[in-house]
Amino acid sequence: MWRFSRKKPLFTEAENEQIVNAIQEAERQTSGEIRIFIESRCKYVDALDRATEIFNNLQMGKTELRNGVLFYLAVKDKQLAIFADKGIHEAAGNNYWQNAVKDIISVFTKDSLIAGITTSIYKIGQALKEHFPYDKDVDKNELPDEIVFGK
């Protein structure tokens, strides 16, 4: 199990699997890539700055169509950000991403953490599907689907 500390894992194995399954299901409809990075606290004042750093550290900008999206969540600080690579950011537009974050925040205030994350994955997947639909002849999974946990 993934852990923030040695004492208690953040998610159960079943919850981890539920999130990874959501990523895989969303990616089956698009050539785009979704990654999730979750940590306890945000090291920066602005979660988008932290998401940008993580996006670069995970080398997500190396997808062929520049259509990777990072979903970043700092659980204890209650901060989230979505960082979209150049291709998908330009295709969807800045307003889409601003509204997506607002929609995602509303899900987190109404539902559980897992439901909020999986709903967010599906929303991101819809934008990717619209602008980068799946093409069975050329699509490949360019980035790992597992959750990346920070400290």
C-alpha cells in the first residue's frame, strides 16, 4: 500500500485500484495521458506552481502530442491543481481548465475523496477525448497509470 507515513496508508488497495481503473477507463477513449500526484502538504503557496514542478519532474511533457494532464492534490492543505500540457491546454482553452477546477472543487465538497478524484479523472478524460480521440492504429500508453504519492 502507498503511504504518507509508516502509520496509516491514505487509501486502501481497493481505493487505489478504483482510481487506477478510472485513469485506464478515461484513457481508453483518448490518446491523451492522465497522471495523479497526491501528497499530504503543498510545498508552495500556489498549488499550480507545485503541479508544474511535478509535471516536469515526471517528464510528462514528452508525450508525442503534448496531451498529458496532471491532477495534483495536497490532501491536508486542501489544495488542488490541474496542469495540462501545451497541446491539450491550447485545444481546450484556458476557460475550460478554470471551469474544470471549479467543477472539481464542488465535487470534493459534496462527495468523498475517492469519488472526487475519480469524477475528476472522468472530467479530464472527456476534454482529452474531445480534442484527442483514441486512434487504435497509433495510440499507445505513453505514461504510467498508477498514482504517484509524495510526502
